[in-house]
Amino acid sequence: MATELHAVVGINWGDEGKGRMIDYLAQKADMVIRYQGGNNAGHTVINERGTFKLRLVPSGIFSGRTVNILGPGAVIDVERLAEEIGELEALGVDTSRLFVSDRATVCFPFHRDQDGWEEDRLADASFGSTRRGIAPVYGDRFLKKAIQVGELFDADHLRNRLKPIVEWKNLTHRGLYPDAPEICLEQTLQWALEYGRRLRDRVRDVTDLTSAAVAAGDRHIIFEAQLGALRDILHGIFPFTTSSSTLAGYAPVGGGLPGHSLSRVTGVLKAFSTCVGEGPFVTEEYGAWADELRAASGEYGVNTGRPRRIGHFDAVASRYGAQVQGATQLAVTKLDSLSGLPELRICVGYDVDGVVTDRFPMTHLLERATPVYESMPGWDADITGVRHFADLPDTAAAYVRRIEELVGTPIRYVSVGPERHQLIDLG
């Protein structure tokens, strides 16, 4: 039986519940691979062990049988990764099956600093960065001025590689951020060597690991995305995007299996819309409705604690997200959060300068768009104990089916609570 390559990705702006879905799916997975991003966005996982806020560690870490990998497409703040591993181990989580690609890019403290300085310089025109250094380190990677994880173990080599990078950084910083302190080469070198030492036993040529799994056959490999389709560097709401590709099509490349094709793509989206960060968000609501739903559903950023922006379900954005992700099936999360609302709205079109469209336009047009809604009745029942779709209230089932119809992709899973078992599998 052939190995299954399965990407679990976000359909919207991120924060869709990918971590809870991967935690569920990883119980039968052999590998979970983070293929892009860094510690700038987190995944919340709630299971029998407790509640966990993961930042870099893949969400399959709680399955004792699953190998977890940070792939070559990821950027690794090795200090923060070492801290996260320590936190998990202190809570009794086995991290011995966690590995890091030697070709992943190191995110240095000067990347974090630069990220914050640039946001401060931009002031009201900032991009809403989490200030974790992600844009600067991906920029350096493409400028060929970055360090790979596998280079952290040879002090002489690393000093020779870091010296021109630090010189270049200091030169640029003097012009852009005149009050910024100089980067010290020796301090940066010692930081890299120390945290490299802590992670050395985990660093691998992960393509060897993943290729062996594919060759063995009858394996299930999950690729884990960070953020969602609308934050993709090429197809998202540029420039209010992340700095890497969040799309399933990039998963084999960023995950260490270039040249291989995906078998399945599960697109995750919420039963309503949320957004952290800047950029157009057409269905955004303010006031009591948004405040109450945010509080009831716990919509706050994992890393920043920022309140997530709240809106009605956006079928236009979700259809586009499913399209660019190549989603073969959907998982709808937090349906239970809508219980008690008498009316539910679904955005079925955008009015842009007096013209209604059901297509997802470029960012400058999104900024002028207003939503066109249709309404559906809500439900009062507590659905957190429901495990079969037929047992949902008729209005809840109709709402799910309408989402499926508008997005144009079959719904496989419906989450009715944050715990691993609070899930309806439509098979």
C-alpha cells in the first residue's frame, strides 16, 4: 500500500484550528512535518494531557508513535525551540521523536530586533508583525545571507559565515535604525553555538527520513501548515501576509519531500471568520456581537494574546482559500461557539464600488469591499456532546451544508468542542 501524503492547511487568515485537527489525525500518523513558518503563530491543542500552546513544535508531538519534523522550509529560532521543548518535557511530554532539518534557516536575535525596529519605524503603516523576526530571516534567506541549522556545529566555519552577515546588518541598521545597538559578532556566535549544542542530537537530513518512509509504503505523513491561505506570500492579501508559502502545494518542498505529490488536502476553517493582524477583513464586526462571540470562543492570539478580529462566515474568501489550497475535504471548527445566536449571516458576495462579485479580488479592491449577506436561523441547543451529524439541530446541519455548498468542497469533519474527541466525522 502506498504511503499517503496528507496536508492539513488553513483556508482563511490563520487560527482556523489546524492544531486541534492535527492532534486528532496524528493518532494514526507516522510523521507530522511543519513545512514553513516559524514561532510567529501558534497552535492550541487540548487533549487528555491538558491545554498546550505550540509555537514551533508540530502538533503531532502528543502521539507516542509519531515522528515530528521541522522541515527545511521552516525558520527556527533555536533559543525559542529549546525553551519550548523544555516546557513540554517538564509537563511529561516525550519529545524524543522530534527532529529538525539541517537545511532549515536559523532565526537570530538580530532578526527579532530588526522586526520590532521596522514595525516601530512604520508606525501607523505597520504590517501587524508579531516581532518574532520572520520577515527579516526569510528576506535574508532569499538574499543568501542566512545560516542553516546544520552550520551551527563548527565554530570556525560559523564565525567565517557570520562575520560578513553581521557587518552587513550593522551597515543597514545604521541607516534605517540609527538608535539601534551594534550587533556583536562574538555574542551572536556564542548564542548560535550554545543553542545549536542543545539541539544537535535532533538535527537530521530529514529528506533521508521522509524518503525512507515513502519507500517503506503503508505510511501516513501529515504536512502541517502555519497560518492560512490568505496569508500566503504569493496568493494572500499582500503585503499583509506572512513571508513564506502557506499553501499545500509547497508542503512536499518545504517538508523535505520535493518531487512527491500529495494524496489528500484537508482545509481547516472556522464556522465564523476570525483574523489576527492587519489587512482587509470584509466581514469584520464590532461591538457587543463580536465581543461576546470572541469571549465565548476564546479568540485571542496564541503568541501575542491579541484579541482576534471577529466576523461572519465569509464564503467568498473561503472558496478562494479552498481553491488555492487544492483542498479535497474540509474540517469546520468551532460550530459549537455559534449556539445561542438567533441569526447567522454568511457573506456570499462583495460589493466593490457598486459592482457585486463572488470572486476574491486583490488587496486594494478588498479594502473597498462591503459584504453581501444571506441570513440563516441559528440554534439554542448545546451541541458539544454530538458525535453524529444526524444528531445536530436541523438549523445547525443546514448551516454546515450551506457552507459546503458555497465553498464547493466536501466537509469531512465538524468540530463541536476543543477536545480531541469532540468531533463529528462524516466519513
